Amino acid sequence: MKLPTPLHVANEGLAFVLELAALAALAWWGWQLPDPVLLRLLLAVAAPTAAAVLWGLYAAPKARIRVPLAGVLVVKAVVFGAASAALYGVGRPGWAVVFAGVAVANTALATLDRRAWMHRGGDPATGAGQPVG
């Protein structure tokens, strides 16, 4: 299913916002733990850094390591799932549910859209071979 251009652009923008929100949620979770300040600081930096490295290696449009779609979806599920769990962990269960729902809907739309590009010989990461119509 190829999304109309305005919806494609909006969905890609939302994907970026979700990625940033996931990193922020992981940092917030690390900082909110009742551990000593040094450990909290370490977790507030390490958790989002680990997620960003994982995403950059496997799930980013120009990922360093190309994996099949299933692998990309697993990485997204791990990062977004961890972010949802982090929101729950800092006492925001409603935010966790909303974040998870929006992330699932966004990922589903993006996946269907990218599959339409690939089916028509395009590359959604570069815009080459953009489907017409």
C-alpha cells in the first residue's frame, strides 16, 4: 500500500519523533531509578545510547548492517517496547500504552509503504525509483 505523499511525509516525521521520544523515555527511566546518582547518570546515558546504536546498526534507513525486514521489525519492537516499559516504570502507564499504540500504527504504515516502494523497484531510503500514482 503506497501512502499518498503528504501522509508518507507525516508518517516519516512521526517515526523520527517516536525514535527521539524512545531515547528520552529510556534516559528518563535511568535517571528516575532510586540508585546512587552516579549509577542513575550511567543508566540515563547508557540505556538510550544502547538503543541508538542498535537502531543505527540495524533499523535506520541507511543502517550499517542490512537485515531482512523481520530483523528490522524485531529491533523496532525491542526499542519501542523498552521505551514503553520505561514509561510504565517511571509511573506513566497511560503514556506507555499510547506510545506503544502509536509506535505500532506508525511502524505498520511505514512497513506497508516501504514494501510498496520495494515492490516497484524503488528505494525508500534514498527516494530513488519513487512510485508514481
